[in-house]
Amino acid sequence: MKLGFLTACLPGRPLDQIAAWAGEHGYEALEVAAWPDLGARPFTATHLDAARFGEREADETRALFDRHGLTLSSLAFYDNNLHPDPAERKAVNDHVAACIDAAALLGCPTVGTFVGRHPGRTVAENLADAEQVFASLVDRAGEQGVTIVVENCVMEGWHPDGYPGNLAYSPELWEWMFSLGLYLNYDPSHLVWMGIDPVEALRPYVDRIPHAQAKDVQLFPERRNRYGWPGKAVAREDPWDVGWWRYRVPGLGEVDWRRVVDALYEGGFDGVLSVEHEDPVWGGTDDKIHTGLQIAHRTLRPLIPA
């Protein structure tokens, strides 16, 4: 197992600077953000331009990672593959395909994305749509030796009422994804606030997890007593402000990382555990983000034998 982080937390920094910092501070891998340029949309970045990626760019990227002793664990493009607007859905699906092609050129084993959801259709209708959307993407990935991994993020901000906007949030849905040839990019933080034990949920599926993310979550049960599980309903100006929990870097929340890492090891996981930094306390400036990544490193590194 190697320890890495997702580069999307540093959207304004070029990849060469991020790689240099990672190598200097004890990280072994990077999960590289590969969104198209979406402006100021939060939690996205374009550290690799998948739509304009060829052999020259692949050679330069491999050389950069070799220079700093890093593994490129995954290309990250987490977006709504079931977007309700047909043109936007096609753009997302096409960019996943571009990421698959770029990963193949790089010898990168995985591409990460979301299933997503059309909020105006039932869950059953969405699942049927997803079976159509992902069939060609899974085939394209398989032909090039790439695995598509889906993060179990709830994406509640994508639904007008704060319900799950990414149909990959539970083991029931993981089993459905596996039947399509998709794999899991496991992140325990989302399970905790959903009321699912992240270790017991993990144990049966480690062999379907080629990549994992490390994000923590801090709960405020007294606020949940006011809002209920879906979160704020009357005064929710920010769709992502649920009101009773927030993400933290590993070590500052509720996740028992000793149990999580132990369960991964016991199940035979030998991939990359990638820190996904979305901590509002240690965010806002590059210096704070770097501190957050160092906190995560100090938490996780002792659990991962060299």
C-alpha cells in the first residue's frame, strides 16, 4: 500500500510543483485531477488536459513522476454521467472516455468518476440509464487495460432536496456497479454520516477496490436533531451546507483509520490510499492546504508499513 493525495485541493498550482512538494514531504503517489477547465467550480482542477493528451505529454508526465519518485495512481474526473441535460451528459461521458485514453498512454491503472443521477427520474430509471451509459465506457477501458473506479460520494448538493445525487453511496449500489464492470474508489467518510459502518461495509468488497481515498468527517449530532438526516431545508443557500457534518483531513474526524487500514490490509489491498483534502478548516490558502496534507500524512503514515 502507498500513501498519496488527490491534486484537486491545489487547483492553482501546476502539476510539477505539486509533484515536487509531494516527493519532499513523504508522499508516494498522486491521484491527478483531470477535469476540463470548469472555472471556479469547487473541488475540481485541470492538472492533466485529457482532451489534448498525446505521447509527448505522456512522456513528460512519466518523467516528472519518475524524477520525484512518485506513482500516478489514478486520473480523477468526478462528474455527473447521468446529467439531466443531454448535451452536458454527453460532454461528461466523452471526457471520461478521454481520461481512459490518457490513462492508457500513461500506464495509469484507473480512472475515477461518479455514476451521478438525473434528479427528475426514479432510482430504478437512473440505474437503467447508467447501464446504457457505462457499457461502452467499460468496454473502452477494458480494451486498454484501464479500470473505471467510482467513488461512493453521496453528492447531495446535486439533488434539489439534498438527497443522494450519485448512485454509488451504499454496498447495495456497489454490487449493482460491479455487475456493470465498474469498481469502487472507497472513501469511508461518506459512509459515516450515512450511518453505515465503514469497516463492516468494506470487508466483503476489498477485492473490488483497486484504489481508495482517505477523507475524514466531523459530525455534530445536536444539529442533526434540528435538521434531520437530509440536513437544512428552510435556509439552505449553499446546496452543500447540510448543517450537521463537515469533511476533515484524516485524524480530525470520526473515522477509525486503524480499523480501516487494517481491514484493507486483511483483504489484500495493495493499491494507493489517496488523501482527498476537502477540509474547510485547513483550506483557503495553499499554506493551510499543505498543513492539512501534513496532518493527514502524520495520521496515516504510521499505519502503512514502508
